Amino acid sequence: MSIFELKRIFMQFENSSAFAQQLDQQDPLRLYRDQFHFPQIAGKQAIYFTGNSLGLQPKNTQQYVDEVMKDWADLAVEGHFHAQKPWWDYHERMAAPLSKVVGAKPSEITVMNTLTVNLHLLMVSFYRPAGKRYKIICEEKAFPSDQYMLHSQVKFHGYDPDDAIVTLKKRPGEHNFRLEDILDTIAQVGDACALILIGGVNYYTGQVFDMQAITEAGHAIGAYVGWDLAHAAGNIHLALHEWNVDFAAWCSYKYMNSGPGNASGCFIHERFHGQKDIPRFEGWWGTQKKDRFLMKPEFDPMPNADAWQLSNAPILSLAPYLASLVLFEEVGMDTLIAKRNVIVAYLEFILLEIAKEVQGSFEIITPAQPAARGTQLSVFLHGEGRSLFEYLMKHGVITDWREPNVIRLAPAPFYCSYEDMYQFGQILKKGILAT
Ligand SMILES: *Cc1c(COP(=O)(O)O)cnc(C)c1O
């Protein structure tokens, strides 16, 4: 959607319950709302804005978990080969649906471990500092786990993080990164750069990076380029294969609704498949399927991203992820993104309407251009932020608080309604006046 289309839609919006309900009636996803469990606050279904932190539980999840529990009870070890969905290659079922979510070939996808673990494992292959090429470029104020990961990796290789980690910076007084500044930094670090590793969508502001341009610039200086897609998977359009990304990983419990702390997806571009000498930490689930139970001494890698697998798969954690992927498969990213564009624009409209009534009490720090944002709007509060956050919670709105004074609002298109946006606006206005 272009900024002009957005403006056009914007001008037709109305801050009224009747108008919101009309948008809900036209919403092709309206029936999906009922396929999720919503938390209750004071006996009422909450307005849920934290699908970027922990997605709601789809109602079909229980059935997928029950199936595994039953197969385990009935079949025990035989379940590896005779379960309804045999466990020994259970993870392979996820590659095809996930490949559509992130724009990859199924062979480039594997699901294993958790996000930070996978980024560490992928860095074994893609952070190989040598000679003058040892630096990592990441964004300033990256998600803390990513910072800890990068620091510990460079120290593990014997470098000083202050020297080896180059952070992309925002200009003073600005809330978002500029592509031209990012490209300048990449060119400056040049052949000292071993790896670029950035969050594809910034967790704090919701800014979407131009992954294609940055990947290209990274390759031009001879660096590997990887993406942490925690806030991107299931949220924005991705074309990892076409963009020539080297590797990526994401958690599945945010926009992908797979349950707390659940399994992580990985993308490894096909040009790295089938290499026996690539540095990699290995385990028996990465060997050729046909030999997996022969217990042979030598490692013969799977010819795809599964070569990075280590342990036999945690089936009870994969089951909810598979259940969620059924919904993604049914709906498709295009439909989700189409609703996302409108519902985020509607939320923005409502925020700006409220801002007129309660002057100067907050500003939106997420980019205004539709191409530079996904499902999230981050709102910087100028007043008593923390008490407003608590007021919202008490009145049935679950948002997320980030120091120093930011509330993040993510109206996940799968299950949030336009009426939620209107109701939120009314509660917000009362909250600002009351706190
Ligand atoms: C949510 C998130 C994580 C969390 O990592 P886990 O290993 O799943 O705990 C890491 N990085 C980013 C950018 C995130 O948004």
C-alpha cells in the first residue's frame, strides 16, 4: 500500500463504534477471531495488543497436543514411526507452510530449539572472523538477548566487543533508522565486516528494515547477512530466498501463536546446503534420514536446512506450532497483511483523533510509511506513562510497557477487531484525563 492509498483510506475513517463495526462486517478474517482464546479481565474479553509478545492460543492447538499425548500413552516408543504424525520426521511437516510465511523454499526451512539458541548455532556457520575481517554490524539498542548473544560470540572468538561490534545509529532527535545511514556504515566498515545481524522489525519502534537493500550491501562488502525475524515472521511480507539472505531465525510465540517459549524457525539459503565442510555444530537429527538409526560414526548431512538439526525433535512443543501453521496456511500472508494495513491505519487514526482532544500527551514513534512498519504502533507518552499503562490494564486493555515511557500496541490481524480499536480509543482518552 502506498502512502497515498493510506491517506485516502484515512480520510474515510470515522472514530465511531458504528463505523468500526462496519469495517468488522467487511473483514474477511472476522470469523477467525472466534478461533482464538482471549484472556478475560473483570469478566470481559480483553482488548489484546500484545500479539507481538505472546500470540493468543488458537482453539485447534489443544487437539494437536492431545493427539501427541494420546499417541505417547498408546504407543510409547512405537510413536516414533507409528504415531498419527510420526515423531521421527514430525518437524518436516512445518517446512512447507513456513516457507510461504517467510518467502523461502521448503528445503531452506528447519524448526528446532529456541531463537537465541539458534542464532548462536547459526553464528557457528556464519560468524567466522579471520584476519582483519571480524566485525559485526547490528542495530543500536538491539533486543537485549541479541546484544548478549553478539557480545558473548565476539568474546568467545577473542575480540573486544567495543571494537568488534559496530552499532547502527539513529540521528539525534529521530526515532527511526535511515537506510542511507545504514548503507554508509556498511560501506565504512567494509572488508572489516564479517557479519551483519539485525532484527528485521525493530522490537521497540516497529520499524521494518529494508532487508533486501541491506543484504545486498552486506554481500557487496563480502560479509554474511542474517536476520532476527522475531517480530517479522507472521507479520510482514518476507522473501528471504529472493533477497538472497544467508540465514535467519525467528521465535514462533509472537505473531505465530505457537505458545510460550516455543520452538524457533530457521532459514538457511540453499547455496549452503550439502556442504560437508561448513563449520557447524552437529547432532544426530542432522544426519541423512535413512541412516539416522544406524548409529554410524560419520556425519552425513541432510541435503537441506535440516543438516543444522541436533536433537530429536521436542514433539510436544512442535504440535502447537503445527496447529498454528494450519491457520496461516488457510489464510495466507497476503490476506493478513491486507487487513494489517487497514487496522494499523485505523488505530493510528484513532490515536491522532484522541491526541487532538488531549493535546500533546503522546506521539507515535513508529514510521508513518506503510512499507516501513508492520502490525505495531509504539506510542511515546509524555505524561505519567506507567500509571496510564496500569489504567489501561485495569480497564481491559492489555498493552506492553517499555522503559522509559513507551506503550507498544500490536493489533494482530488474525484476531483483533476494528471495534477493539474504537473501544481502546475511548478507554485511552478517559485514562489520559484520569491519570
Ligand atoms: C522476542 C525476541 C527474542 C527472544 O528470544 P528467545 O530466545 O526466544 O527468548 C530475541 N530477539 C528478538 C529481536 C526478539 O524480539
